[in-house]
Amino acid sequence: MTKENILKTFAAYYGTEDADVYAAPGRINLIGEHTDYNGGFVFPGAIDKGIIAAIKPNGTDTIRAYSIDYTEQARFGLREEDAPKQNWARYIFGISREMSKRGVNIGGFDTVFVGNVPLGAGISSSAALESTYAFALNELFNGKLDKFELAKAGQATEHNYCGVKCGIMDQFASIFGKTGNLIRLDCRSLEYQYFPFNPQGYRLVLLDTLVKHELASSAYNKRRQSCETVVAAIRKKNVFVQFLRDATMEMLVEVKNEVNTEDYMRAEYVIGEINRVLEVCDALEKGDYETVGKKMYETHYGMSKLYEVSCEELDFLNDIAKICAVSGSRVMGGGFGGCTINLVKDELYDNFIRTAKEKYLAKYGKEPKVYDVVISDGARKI
């Protein structure tokens, strides 16, 4: 949706086109999944799909919001007890609360928003929503928060108002994104480095299984608990280990008899994945996209067989990518549905998409959705 169109919708609800327009993107993560809350590295980039919102302070202590995607209105106050019932509205309420806690004098406002980040596809529609409003409210209410604080406010919204104990990656990528660059983020120190991502002769494409991606499930928190259990076991022998980031495979093997098989598998995946992020960064610096792709396949295997956050449909699309000689493919995001991310040579692209659609339709009675993505800028005023 264009700026002009969203202002027309805003005017239909609030009687004026005099509003500011902000946007923030969803993200892909090339590699580094479930490493963020383990103190490791992630490697995301902002994409050319996200949330766009028209916003205008209204001089009251009430927020009036309209979601174009849900065709729903919500009206709520700014106090803790004013939390709205609609899930989408809780994100706007939560980010307003978190900005207030950080000293920004948030007042009431009117807003309309729409997204072209597919919901539940694992490319962080929620972080795009939080980042859009964090960036906007910081400007509109004269906040002095830096970009890191905006990302942390988004993460705290998930923790405190949406029931998801997520890491910082999604919000970080949505705020810090930069066209033509991926960002290696050290989730422990929050140090980051941009790496040029310009895969000449390749395309990045997401295939959406249309299986609902439910991150706020107990399964996510259960895997996090597995990682913490293994860290506690390793720390008895290695006192400096605070996260799985600090552990080696050798340390993990040492405690194999002290943790259950499931917890061991979860930790084996995470330690391997943290190493893969660094290997992919090295490969990119050499322009070696075939090694990047090989590491993506290794990640998919780990997420499917060790971390067990894939599903039949994701594994099916991953297998088709192999058959079609796609350079790299893996489940992306938290798992349990959503998309595969695929690094595809230009000349193989058409056949891959056609084959994936035909075979998926034959097996599951529907075609996967296809999203070509381009690495783009982070949160901004339009």
C-alpha cells in the first residue's frame, strides 16, 4: 500500500489526512536459528516487505487503532489495566507501554496500519509492527531512545504482553536493516557487523508452506528450557559457561550421561548452528555462495532431526530443493510451519518454483506461496 492510500484510509476513520507515515520491515535470517537466546550469533537482514502505518497524536489518553488487514478497530487507554483483547492491538498497546517505561511521554494517538509481511510465515510480522510503532512514537513524542533501546522495547513487548520469550534478533533486524547488507549480531554483547550480501546470479526466495507458524506455543519455551538445562550441567565442570555459546561439542559430550537424550540433541544442534553462522560469514567474504548454501542444508537437517522444529511440509519442500539442485534451502524462523528460505541460481529458479508448486499441490492439495525477497532498509519515516 502506498503512502497516499494509507492516508486516505486514515482520513476515512479520523477525518483528516494530516498524519505521519512510518514503516518497518520483516526480516529473513540467512542462518543462525534458535541461537539468539543461547548467547550466540544470528545473521539476519531486513526485507522489502513490512508494515506501514499512519499515525497522529490526538491529545487524549486514548489510542484508536484500525487494522486494514483484520478490518478491525480497537480503542484502549495507556494504563496497564487497559490492555485490549485483540492480539494485534496488544502489540501496539505493549510497545506504547514499553516506550513509557523507558521515559518517553506517550500520549494518545490515532493510527491505521497495513502489512505485506505474511502473518505466521516466520518472517516477523510482529517485529515489523513493534518496530514501526517504536520508531514512530520515539519521534512523535520527542523520545531520546537510540536504536538499541527501540529494539529492546519491541522484544519486551513480546515478553510482557504477547507471551513469547523471544530473543532480540527480529526487532534488531527490523530497526537496523540496511539495503544490500546482512547483519551478524552477537546476541550476548549486541556487537554487530554488516556483511555485503550481493549474490550475483542467485535469488533469495521464500516458499510458504501455509502451515500456521505458532511461535507462542509451549514447544518454543520447552526448547529454551532444554538449552538452559544443558548449560547448568556443563557449568558444573566449566564455571565460565553462561550460554551454549560458551560451550564446545567436547564439553557437551562430557555431560552426555547427565542430561536426557532430548536435551542433548537440542544442545548439539545449537552449538553446531553457532559455528555455522561464523562459517557462512567467512564464505560470504570470499563470495562463496555454494558453501553458504551447503551450510543452509546442514541447518535444516539440525532443525528437523535434532531441534525438531520442522514439520512434514517443510521437509518436503527442502527435499524438492535438493532434487532441483537449489544451492541452499532450510526452514526459516522459529519453525513449526512457515517458510523455507532458498538460495537459487537464476537459471534454476523457474524450474524450482514450478516443480515445488506442482508436487506440493499433488501432495497437500494447495500450492505454496512464493515470496521473492530483496535485502532492504530498516524502520523509517516515509
